[in-house]
Amino acid sequence: MPLENPFYTPEIQGPYELRSIGRFELEEGGVIPDLQLAVATFGELNEARDNAILVPTWFSGTHATWWQVYIGEGRALDPTKWFIAVVNQIGNGLSTSPHTTDDPSIAMSRFPQVRIGDDVRAQEQLMREHYGVERFALVVGGSMGAQQTWEWAVRYPDKVLRAAPIAGTAQNTPHDTLFAKTLMDAITSDPGWAGGEYASHEDVRDGLTRHADIWATMGLTTDFWKTEFWRGIPPIAEGLEFSTYEEFQQNFVRALFTMMDPNALLTMAWKWQRGRNRQDLWIGEFYGLFAVSSTW
Amino acid sequence: MPLENPFYTPEIQGPYELRSIGRFELEEGGVIPDLQLAVATFGELNEARDNAILVPTWFSGTHATWWQVYIGEGRALDPTKWFIAVVNQIGNGLSTSPHTTDDPSIAMSRFPQVRIGDDVRAQEQLMREHYGVERFALVVGGSMGAQQTWEWAVRYPDKVLRAAPIAGTAQNTPHDTLFAKTLMDAITSDPGWAGGEYASHEDVRDGLTRHADIWATMGLTTDFWKTEFWRGIPPIAEGLEFSTYEEFQQNFVRALFTMMDPNALLTMAWKWQRGRNRQDLWIGEFYGLFAVSSTW
């Protein structure tokens, strides 16, 4: 039975649709019997079907930040001109995830390993079958969204007219792989995690709190803290205001991350660590060559 | 009874002397009934007593790195010219520390809170009483050693002719305080830590391993990993060689940190978080004014 978690609802995240693409075979050998992708769309697809923008999501993220910050008239992604689809990554807590499924073969600790390439293949199928989109004016994403964007560009070069990977690498670095491990260990070291079989994410509060604290030192930057950038950030909810950095850490960073699902975070972190384009299409590191041509 | 830990022995660390400065009252209100400082000296004090250099130690560090890397003929600190005293910080595992004392009033979890200012006062007393040094040609230290160096300069300006704080701030930053917390939580979240009353540091192996992993992402840099700087580092011991970054992390970083004492690391981290010069002598942040004059 799926676990209840109010964080992963339209009330918190904003509207989205669940779209099934059926049985989905994963690169690592597992299977998701009925893969449902949570999609939020903005704007209209034009008749030529050439104004589509695809947005994959980052670690711990959902479509929410995109409509809150980037999508809107006059913003970077303008829905009066573009048809914008934000597709939540597999396992992020909205698309099919360890705690959302009632399929005992993949629930909780039995959730299969998912790779960046799986997300990209699933998104391609989803957009083609459900929205009739065969080509994107732009694929844009940050961090793990950038990992997916790189993968899109080398896997489906004919379908990606422009790619904008932001703050993410085509091949994960050793430092980043080690960093993701510290995040994962913060969670799995909590006895409440129970090998992934907790009854509520609240049982893993200690681990999620440590995860939030580590995130605050590397996901946020030294400059973020030095300039007190947090003073310009609105509180998540009434009663969670902050006027010192300690209060910001408690009422914002910890408050946010302790609402999340531990297994979802672990699924994403495992995927993040292994971010690397398809070996057979591999053309160089982030700092090297990048080509969207389909002729090489 | 002190815990046995081979890491904190002359065989591993190189020669040092334990010098008692007696009962020592701490800034936070605690007392160390018989404070013993572990000191390693190099070179000879000249007749004028004006060739003394003092070196305080950094987090998790001892005097070892100093004689291994910085002290030697033709090196930065040349003992043919200078009398160099490396004083291990209080609680570092060599000077009086939670696991080294047989005084039940301060052993293990009962060890009192120590501040940077305590170390500096203790060092001043030690050098004056045991070595007859009233003035230093140079005080030099890195990281927490820099915190002590700043404190030396503002607390005893007449005694510090030159100060060289390396990679350390006069006032700890929010980011750094949060980072130190993640290191501490990695240890204290291990049930084997047992509130500081473990029977052996090996009971805390999981926590020390997590501590090592976090350290690897911030104590070592992204460039360290990107350039594979570790390839030039000699292994700690036979059988601990490495040819991949994963092996380096396991056989060097983890191997080193899991030899250490958990309470010693916690004592140092707590002190590090509160690194800040004496309020009444406070003259600005690291990036601001620094004065060694005694006239202001």
C-alpha cells in the first residue's frame, strides 16, 4: 500500500497529471510494470508541433520550482509562446516511486535501480505517445536535469534542436559521486530507515535531518551563507519564518528535506552517482566535445 | 582508565614530550585538573631567545605532518636556524584528551568544553614556564591552527612578532559551522559512540567512516579529485596502496580517520565551530582589519 506523504500532492507541488507508459524495462535489468510519469504542462502545442520544450527535474526536485520561478509570461520559459512539459524524474516521489506504488514487486526496498538513460527513454515515449511531440525546440534542465539533457542530446540528436544543460555534467565526477554517497549514508544510517521498509518517512526524521545538513554545506554555497542570501527567500509556510542562519537551516532547509521520502531520495542519488551518457554514444567529457549532430 | 589507541603513539606520530602545566581553568567554566600538552620541538633556542617559532595544530592533526612536510633543513621551517615548537591542541588525542586521561572527572563524555582561547593561553604558559620563551619570531598554523594564530596575535600582540594564519578565519563562518556539525553528527549518530562512553574507538567504525567520507568532499577539494592529486600521495602502510579514487578513499582517507578517537574529533570540532577571537579584543573579520600592534 502506498505511503501517505502530503509533500507529494498537488496542494504542495501544484497541478500535474499522471500518465502511464505501461511496462518499462530498465537499463539495469529491472522492470516497472506500470510506469506512471507525473507531468505538468504549460502553454499550448501549436499546429506545427514545433514549439515544445521539455524540462527534466533535478535531485529532490519536482515540477514545482519550475512554475514558481522559471515558467510564466515574461519569464525564461514563456507559456504564451511555448508548450512546456516538466516531467518529474522516475522515483522522485511523484512519478512512480518506491513509496507511491501498490505493486509489491517494486514497492519500497524492492524498487529497481533506475538510470538517467531510463528517464530519457521514458520521457521520449511519453511525449511521443501522449502528446504527439517528436521534436523539441529545447530540452533544458539543471543538475540531474542537466544529466538528462546531455543524455537527450546524444541519444536523440534528431529530436533536440537546442539543449541547455545547466550546472550538470555529462559524466559524473569522483567528487560528486563521493558527495552523493554522504547524502545516502546520512539516510541509511538511521535505524528508522529499516532497510527501506519504514512505515512513514517520519520514522527517518534523524537521517533526513542529517541529509538536510549535509546538503546545506554543498548544495548551498559558501557565498550563499556569507552573503546571507537566505534573507531574500520567502518562508515555506507561516510559522516557519527565520531571521538568523540557524533558523533558516531549521525552518527552511530541514523543514523541506524532512518532508521528503527517504527511498525517493536514495533512488535519485543512486541514479545521480551513475550519471553518464550511453557508452556507445559517448563522445567526451563535459569539458570536451559536445555535438547534437546525428551524423557522427 | 585511558583507552588504548595505537594511532596516538610516538611510533605513528613521531617523538614528543608530555609537559604538564597543572590545573587549568577553561573559558567555558570547566577545569582540567592536570593539563598535559604534547610538544614536539626541533632546533635549539639561542641565547637571545629570539629564534622561537610556535606551531599550533589543525583539526584531527598532530605534530606529525609538520615534521613530515614543513620542518627540516631547507624547508619552510628550518631547525638549523629556528627553535620550533609544535604544540598539539587540547583534546587532539595526544595532549590531554577524553580518552587519554585517567581522571574520572574529565574522562570520555565528561571532558569539558575547550575554546581556541584556552589553547592559546595554555601554549603561552607552557612556552614561558617550560622553555623560557616570552616572544615568538613567528606563530604559524593552518585551519584550526590559523584560528589559534589569529587569537595569539590579538591576545598577546607583544609576544608575536610575525603571525602566519594559513587557510583559517579569525571568526568562524556560518557555512563552516554547519559543515563541522555534519562531521560531528556522522560520529554521534553511530550507536557505537554510546554518548561518548564507547569501550574502543573501533566500536564507532561506522560513524568514523561516515566522518571520513564527508571530510573527503570538503576537506579535500573538487580539484583534488579532478586532477587525481592522490596519485602522488604515498600510502600510509604496506597493503594500503591505491590505484583508483575509490581505493584511495578506502585505503587512505577512511583508513586514517577510522584510526582516530571519536571524542577527540568531537572536542576539536566543537572548538572549531566556536573559533572567534576574544570579544574584547575583537577588531574585525578575516577580510577586514588585522593588527598586531598593542597600541590600539
